[in-house]
Amino acid sequence: MTTRFADLAPSGAAAPPTKDDPTIWRVDDVLWARLAPLLVVDKPRKKSGRPRRADRPLFDGVLWVIRTGAQWRTLPPEFGPKSTVHARFQEWVQSGAFDHAWTLLLEEYDAFVGLDLHWQSADGCLIKAPLGKKGGLGKPNGRGPTPPTGANAAPNAIC
């Protein structure tokens, strides 16, 4: 089921959460008509090969990653190959197209639901990296590398 921004408009009574919570997982046709021109990047192709994939499913994949906070490797195949989605996202970011598209998305969401940007918070966790094998500051134990094993030439039975 595709959720549209129009479906996010607040209603009088608070409805209990449903299985498909009203969030944007895919861009509807009306919004895509406004977004598509912003995401066009005129980049000459370096080599021939497969034709360029359509932007819409790739943009939906980027939204999926942003909404879920998941890693690129867990992207469902319905959005296209994860490497293609990530490469297109990087292309949009480097060209500034993603900033324009994201601004439009926020403006549309603000028009339907309203954003209160007076107070924001970020959550995170910073911990000290464990000291381990890769050049940490752990105590040196004084032992060198293990010598190679092989035949022992020690005298053992001399007559």
C-alpha cells in the first residue's frame, strides 16, 4: 500500500496506530511530478552498457534507507540494486539535487502536517574504542613473533 502526503493530513480524532503507519515510503505521482525535474543530473556516460535506471524507484529506495535507518545492504530488491541506489544517491548529493528534493519534501510535509522546528534533539552514543590488535595503546607484553616451527637440529644422541 502506498502512503501519500495527502493521507497524512491530521484528522479530528486520534486514530489507533495501524499496521501500515502513515509514513512516506514511496513518493506519489503528484509529488513525483514536482520532484523529478529536481533530480535530473546531466552527466555524460563514461562507457556504454546497460541503460540508466529510472530515478523514481531509486529515490524510493533512498527514502526507505532514511526512514528505516537501515544499512544499504539491507535494501529490499524492489527498489533496485543496492549499489545502484547508493551510487545515484551519491550523485544527487554531489550535484546538490538531493538538497533541493529534500527541501521540497519537507515543505510538502510541513504543508500537510506541520513541522515544529523550534526544538530539535539528536541522540547518539559515543564509547571508547576497544584496545585491540590494530595498533591500540595496550600494554606491550614483550614477546616477539612466534618463531617458525621445523626440524630441531639439537644434539640428542652423540656416541
